[in-house]
Amino acid sequence: MIQERSDSQTIPADFTILALETSCDETAAAVVRGGRTVLSNIVASQLDEHRRYGGVVPEVASRQHMLSLVPVVREALAVLPGGWNDVHAIAATSGPGLSGALLTGLNAAKAMAFQRGLPFVGVNHLEAHIYANWLDSSAQHAVGSGQAPLTFPLVALVVSGGHTLLALVRNHGDYQLLGQTRDDAVGEAFDKVARILGLGYPGGPAIQQAAEGVQGAGVLPRAWLRDSYDFSFSGLKTAVLHKVQERQELEAKVAPKRAANERERRPPPAAPPAAPQPPAAKAQASSVTPQFVGQMAYAFQESVVDVLVTKTVDAAQKFGANAILLAGGVAANTRLRAELARRATVPVRFPPISLCTDNAAMVAAAAFYRFDAGVQSGWELDVNPALKLG
């Protein structure tokens, strides 16, 4: 499945890769030169298609990838004066992700590489998220190091809708998994809590917005899982659910009394009293107030950020990391970025928001170092929806 290149020469600095990313619900294609310079990065989002379901529907995602892939690739290649003649290699995500979605992009990339006689490599989606920090546009988002080059070892915190993990990056392609989630990924927890609070989908941006400017919020539990770099957010999600249910029950008891008090304060009606009516139905549990929603969003976000940052900073110190890399869709959370930068004792680097969510530029960046190491994939490469890092 993995083949070594016959040559041992380092690839040229202008080595240009066309990469595809279809692991979930974004159809993406990008052209990256030298593993760092993004020439194009085109993303066709399926957010509107999935919002009505409150989450990603695999069958819908696969069909949408087939519709979007050709125009996305065409747009990505438009930046090259020589078109296909300026492409030196092709890469695509091979896992982890949704099997049908992965197959769409991987098979398309293999077909293009075979037809053009170009080398091809499959890329681990988790690895690609980490390599978003090597792209030139990410260098401006380093905290505590200016634009200093990255030197190994590094500690990477990957946080997304489907994955939460800490990894020691000892060199290009050399990873040691330090910890991962035992239940919900952090992005999944954000989506579920947002649904509980009635904030809609996707949950990450909705909770961040609801938590802004909130004062005096309570404290929710933290699952520390002592002596481990693993994470758990299922209990936190359940704690939010119980808090909301308690508030709804309280509102249901208070609402009839409040309504009775309001009726007593009203002046007597001028018209004759209406005919007797049947007894009113039992009051339904009322919705929680926007203030309470904001407090729960704030407390939930603080709990998540505290656990993520504490474990990441501790791992960086223990393993002598020269920097911390933040990666994945939840890396766009401004509270997480700020707190990690404040508490870390080493530089922190994170991609711009456009490179935190799924995109193909990060796939090309990871692929560059694969090709540079003399590695490429065979045509028999298949998707691996449960692919691990390291």
C-alpha cells in the first residue's frame, strides 16, 4: 500500500500538489506549492444541506461530494498558468471520516493521478489538521514566537467534531498518541449542548456567541481523568441537560403563580363576564430564559477550555515541547485560543479560522512531507474510516 520512491533526492522547493478533502461535509480542493504556499484553497460547504437535520447525514454528504467535486477541482486549478502541466503530485484524505465521503475524493484523486501519470499519496485527516500550522498563512497566527520556524518536538492538540486528542510530534510523520477522548469528541459535545440549549447547529459558533459578555455564570464539573491525558465530555453534557431540566421544572411551577398575580393586578373588565369555560389544561414546562442559556453556554465553554488547556500545557512541559500546535475545527474557538496562549510556557501556534475547519490545503501540506520522505501510495489504497494517528 505504501511504496518508497526510487530516488532519494529531496523534492524541489516549488513542488506543487493538488489535494482533495472529502472526509465529512466539505468538498475541498487546493493547490499548494512547497508545502507552505497556498495558491488556491476552494471549499464547497454543505452546512445548509445538513442544518435541517441537526447534524451530518452520510448519504447526503456523499451525494453532494459527487455534485461538487468537479467544479471545485476546476476552480482550484484555475490559478495555475499551465493548468495540469504545473501539477507535480496529487493527494487526498484516506481517513478517518465517513466511508462514502472518503471514497468519493480518494477514488477521484487516484483516477486523476493515474490518468496524468502523477505520483499519489493518501493522507491521514488528523495529520492534515496538524499540518495546517505549516502553511504560510498560519505563520501570522503564532503566539509568543512571532514567525519563528517550528522545531521538534511539538505537542499537538487536535479538536474537532469527530476527534479530540493530544499527540507528541517528534518529527515529520512521527507521532506518539498521548491521550484521546473516551466518549464524545469536543466538537460533538458542543453540538449536543447547543441542541439542549436550543441554539441550533453547528454548536461551536452558537455557544461561543451565546457565552460572550456573560457575567456571574455558575460552574459546571470537569472530568480530569487523573494520571491520564485522555478526555471525557459526556458527563459535562449530561450536567448541562440536568441543569436545563431543573430550570424548566422551576419555570413550570412559577409560571401559573406569576400569571395569577398578573390577573389580580389587572383592572376589572368593563364588559359582562364571559360564559364559564372548562378548566385550563395543566401548564407546560416553559422555555428557559435567554439569560440562563447564556450562563449555561458560558459555564460549558469554560469547563471544556479549562480541561483542554490544562492537559495540553502539562503535556508540553512533561515532554519538553518547543511549541504547542492547536488544530481542528474547534481551534477556531477564540476563548480556547486566548486561554491556551495565556497559560502556555512555550509558543502556541494555530491556523487562521479558514484553515481550522476541513480544507484541502492542509492535506497538501501534510502530503508534501510524505513525498519529501520518499513515500507515496499504491493504487490499491482504500479508505479507512477509523484511521488512527501514529
